[in-house]
Amino acid sequence: DLEKEQLKTLKKVVKHFENGLPIKNVAQITEILNLCAEKMNEQEAFTEPLCELIKLFGLPFQKKKSDEVNYSVDVSQSIAQLGCLMRVPSSQVKIQICKSIVSFYNMELPGKLLSGYQPTSADYKIRMAEEGGLAESLVLSLALVENQLTEKLWVLKALQHLSTSGKSCGQMVKAQAASRLCLYLNGADPSGQLVFRSSDILWNLLENASKEEVVNQLRSLECVQALKEVFLELLTRGFRHCDHQLRNDLLVIATLLAENPAVPMIESGFAKLLIVLATFTEVKLPNPLVKGFKLTYSYEDFEMKKLLFNVIGILSKNPSAAQLLSENHVMPALLYYIKRNQNPGFPDWSATQYEELQLHAIAVLASVAPVLVDKYLSCQANTLLLMFLEWCIGQDPFFGRGNSFHGTSGHGNKLAQMRYSLRVLRSVVALYNDAVSINLCDQGAISQLLDILKYAADKYEEKEGTVLLEIQADILFILSVLCENDVHRKELFSCEGVGILIPFFKMDPRKLCSGSGHNCLLLSALDCLWSCVIGCCIAEDCFIEKQGIFLLLDLLALKEKNLCNIILGILVDFSDNPKSTLHMSIWRGKRDQTAANLLIQLWRQEELDLGVRRDQDGKIVDAKRPIVTGFQKEQKVIPVPASCPSFAIMEISESIRAKVYSLFCKLGFEKLPGLSAKDFVTLAIIQRYIDFKIGEVWSEICAELKEEFRPVTSDQKTLKLISEASENTGKTVIALQKEVLERQYHHEIQEEKKLYKEIQATFTQRELINKSWENFLTRTSNFEALKVRKLTEQK
């Protein structure tokens, strides 16, 4: 009788709250839910009222004023309790819980509202579900419905809605949702909803939670194998539009997994399947892995083709995949697209689609070619690329669509094709592989690349663009690598190349700070000058005749930190040519600045940046360590092997002082025009730079010896003499600097006296003129004074 009364009472409760639960009563209803759940273990009659009570949670809660805030903790705990009720051994209860959760996202207002109450906001329950951790409970409940398809699908549907929130996704990841869902993908499901809902949740987890954590959960061999089997099933037996979309979604997830080398894509056979599928239409070799697959040329198949190319690019970064890529004909498949676009390879692709695939394939080739160099050469890829580049600058009519990521700036032209073809050449040339370089040069690549560089430079003058900047920078880099350390190739570059290089050094300085790539282009041009011109007398003379040294000094005068070091290095190498030294001597910059003055200014700025101590006149402060930097002073004595350079030696390569010293050795230290007394003070330090550096090295040797040994008496005397000699050099330079400054001071005094005398003479002359003028006025204005003046003259 008691149970009947309880059931009757439960029905009354449900009837009373049929239009929604007041927030203040939610906690009490939750207690009743838990009591009913316990009763169900003994009486199944409580199933129906339990479901009816759970259904009430799907309706909007009713509130008064600030109830949402006041009862938020109770409500979040009550909603979290719904997830705990999934333990109840009843399919009806489990399904009703999921339905109520789904209704959070499709809230419908009841026909009648409680008097004095208002419905809660639309997203209130969703926020409370996040606060209570409902998503984590539901993920854990998947283990309870593992063999119950209907219940499992309802749980997945609820999770699908919950996974739209970043906070809920974080809770799901904490409960290992990714690996659990992946392992369920192969479950029997005629409707196909299992794969659809699971993949959608995985997508949401990747987007809204930590991608690294999700991938880490999917990295097991079992998960990758499950993904592979489902993908293969959809590939060969999925004929519906939604099947193709789902296949592509899984392919994107597989792509994200392939980015992590720790994921067993190769061990599972998934990588091979994707590679074979990517080259399926180009290679045209039967393979049992893709038996039954037929390309339909639909939009979904087009997207899949691009995704597969992308996977190849990602796998090329994994050294373990190199053999797979080689064995499955990836190189010839990608090279298939290195041809003009007049006759698309597949009649079923539109011209726009074919162009997009072509550009994507060439972009991927830039990643694959360095990994498969032998295949690259055996397939005559250099020949194909050079022929393709010749078509790119040819007059054949072609109107690029330029409507894809890779087609940027390619509308109505062939710049996109040129850009990515040059990227391929750049990637293989950057390997510094002799076979690649010889193969390219034997086919006249240097001359052809110069033609393309001229073409791109002319196009850039017509219309500026970042793609044209990148094209020019890539060509300059390729030429640099090809001509480096080979005089014959430098001769091929010679005058034609120098003529093309010169305009790069006349670039408007304001463009260097524009952020559009001009700085990179100029650095590439300087690198090309260093590699392709220096070391070849013909090219050097041609560059000097075209006033190249003047242009380099003009650039140096900009005092750009990232340019100074490389320009000084180039000038040092050029200084072996007597003509270059002459040009440096006669160069004049703004305000008639000389090269010597510019170099001294750079030296002073460098020492200021390095923290070298100088007094207000620029004189040496510490005679013992006259050129030591602030960084060196802070370093402790660290004994190093003889093969390792010390701080004093490393500083030579890192700063510009050694290069400035080298240039002065060529220009000379005397009879330098345009220098002030302060410049001569700095020049005295520069002149003895090598002596100071030797003393610095000996100082390091002494310090290292004291750390580990005590030198014998004779060695101590020798070291002391060396140290004193170095200090004496410093004192000699200080004395010379003082002499220069005193001479300048006396000169200024003499100049000041001379100026004073000139001023005094001018003042005296002015007084005489004034007196003469006064006499004249007196004579002309006073007749008596005039008569006196006349008598005086007669006498």
C-alpha cells in the first residue's frame, strides 16, 4: 500500500510541475529522483514516474527575480546528477535523460506559465550543465551502454550538443572521450549515425579543446586502425553524398594525426592507404588497397583529392615515411602536374579545379622533393620545371583563375605557377647537392633564371606585389647556391647578372621598413652579389664599373643593423680588387661624408651597443682591456678545449669591428679626408685593433691557466711581459689620443684668436667709417665748418 501511495504522490508531483520546475524546487526534485532510482532496484513500477520527473528537466525552469544566481549551485549539481542517473539499469531512463539534455538546446516554452514566475534564459541550463560537469559524466556512461546501440546513439546525440561548448569539451577530454569514441567507430550500426555523431564530436573536441591532448588520446594503434577501417568502408561502400562528406571529415582527422610523428600511421597501414589513394588517378596502377573505389569528380572528391595532397606534404616531414613515398610513385604523380594548363589531365575536372590541383601538387612537391632527391633526378624533374618556367614567362595566352589559397595573385596570369615552381627549385637547391646543381647548370638554368628574374623585376615595376617579391628573392637564392665557389658559373652570371642586380641596390630606403618583404629581397640580392660576383674578376670589374661600390656605401650609410654586417663583409672581400678601394676613397655621402668617416661612425655605434667603456672624448678608459665588451666582462672564466673558440674570438665574427679594421687596412690610416679630431681619436683605437685583440686572447689564456695550473717561473715572467706589452700599447694609444685632442684644442685656440682679430679689425674699420661719415655730415650741414675745412686743406 505504501508503494501505491508513493506512485500516486509522484504522479501528482509531475502533474503539478507539468509546465516547468521552479528553480527553488529543483534540488528537492533531484532528491526524489535519487529515491526513485533506488526504488527501481526493487520495483520496476517506479520507472515511469522517474522518466516523467526527468522529462521535467527538459522544460524551462521557472524563476523569480534573482533565483538564477541564488540557486545556481543547487541547479548545477542537480543537472550533474542527471549524468549520475545513467547508472540506473533501464534503457527507458537512459534515453529520457539524453532527451532532456538535448532539449536544453531546443528549448520550447510551455503553453502555460506558473503564476508570478518567468522562464529562465535560453542558455541558463547549458551554463549550469557546464558548471556541474555533465559532459564528463556522460562520457563515462558510454561504458554502460557499450552493447546497446539505441542508448549509445542517444548518449552520442547528447554529447554532440554538449561538445559545442569549449568548457564541456575540456571535461570530455578529461574523461578520455576521444579514444573512447574512436574505438566505438567500428560498431555495428545500419543507420550510420554512430560514425556520423562520433566524428562530429571528435571534430568539436579538436576545435574547442586542446588539439594536442585530443591527438595524444588518438595516438594508439587501436584508434588509428579503427579510423582506417571506417575510412576504407566509407571510401569503397559509401555512395551517398553524406557518406562522402563524412569520409572527408575523417580524412581531416587523419591529417591532424599524421602531423604527430608519434602516431602509428605507418605501422597501421593508414599512411600507405592514403598515399596510394592520393596517386590513384595519376599513376594508373592497380592496387588492392583501393579496389572498388571510383573517382566521381564530384565536389567532395575534389576536396578529398586536395586533402590527400596535403597528407603527402605532412608525411614528407616524417623521415620514416620516405620509403613509402618512394615506393608508391609519389614523385611521378606530383610531376604529372608540371605542364602547361591548355589540356587538363582529367577531362572531368573543370579548368578551375585542375588549376587548383596543379598548384597544390607543385606546392607539395616542394616538401617531397628534398626527401626523394634520387627519385627527383631520375624523373628528370629539373628539366620539367625549367620547361614549365619557360612557359610561365612565355606569350601563350593563359588566364589563371587565382581563386584558391595557392592561386594568390594568379588571376589572369601565370605568377602562381611560377611562384611554386621556383619554391620547388629552391627546396632542392638548398640541399647543396652537387648532382642537383650540376644537372641544373648543364641545362642552362643560370641564364634562364636571369631571364625570369628580369621578367619578374619588370612586372614588379608595373604593379607591386608580395608574390613578385617572393619570386625575385627565390631566384636570387637559387643563383647564389648555384654560383657559390664555382668561377665558371660566376662567369656565366657575369655582366648580365650584374646589370640585373644593380637596381636592387637602388631600392627606396623607405620600403625596407614597410614590412612587405623588401628587406628580405635586398638581403637576397646582397647574398647573390657575394656568391655570384665576388671571386670572379670579370664580374667584379663589371660591378665596380656600374658604380656598385657607391651603391653599397649608400646602403651602408643607412646604418640599418641587419644590413651593416653583410655589406661590410662584401666590401672587405671586394677590397682585394684595387679598383674598389679607389671607389671607396672617392665616395661622398650626404653632407660630403667620406667612407672613412662613415666607418668610424659605425665603429663608435657598435662599441656603444657592445658596452665598451670610453670617456666623453672617445678615449680609452681601461688600458689593460681597451676593447673588451660589457658581455665579456660579465663572463666567468671557463676553461675550454683548444678547438673551441673563446669569447674574445667569437666576438670577432659577431661584431663589425674586425671588418671595419680590415677595410681601413686597405684604405690606409693616414691622409684620410673629412675626419674630425674625435674621428682621429677613434681611428687610433681602430689602428691597433689587432694588437688589442691579441692582448685580449692572452688575457683569457692567463685567466684559464690560473684556474687549473700554476705556471712555472719562466712562463710567469713571459706572461707578465706579454700583459705589460699589451697594457703599454693601450697607454701609447691613450697618449696619442691626448696629443690629437691637445693639437685640436690649440688649433681651435688659434682659430679663435684669428677670428677675434678679424672681428677687432672689422670693428676698427667700422669706427673709421662712422667717423668719416660724421665729418661729411658736419661739412654738408654747417657752412662755418665747411669754411674751416677748406682753409685747412689750403694750408
